[in-house]
Amino acid sequence: MQVERISADVNLKHKPRSGKEAYTMLIHSLKAEIEEKQEILSQLTKTEIKQKFIDGWNPATRSVNIYDL
């Protein structure tokens, strides 16, 4: 498998002291972000949430903000 380009902006909690620490921080940060996105996907697949999203859609919308009330 060939990947042409991978891109992600990842913020680290603090300045790492070594490459190993930077790598570990990167992995933890990505895992946390993936878990958050998986929870969002889980909620969005619920019928009620899906219908609210579809009903409230505006064709002029170019970006979506997702937050928990």
C-alpha cells in the first residue's frame, strides 16, 4: 500500500525532551482525538440525532461545529 500524503496538526501538551517522548506524546494525542471522533460518530448514527441534523441542514452551510450541550 502506498500513501501519497498524510497530514495532521497535532498539539503536544508540552515541549518534549526527546524524540521518544515526542513520539509517545504524539501517539497519546492522536488516540485521544480518535476516541473523541468515534464518540461523535456514535452519537451521529443515532436515528434521532441523524434526523435533527438532516432537518436543520442549510445548503449555504460550509462548516459544522459539533458540541455537547
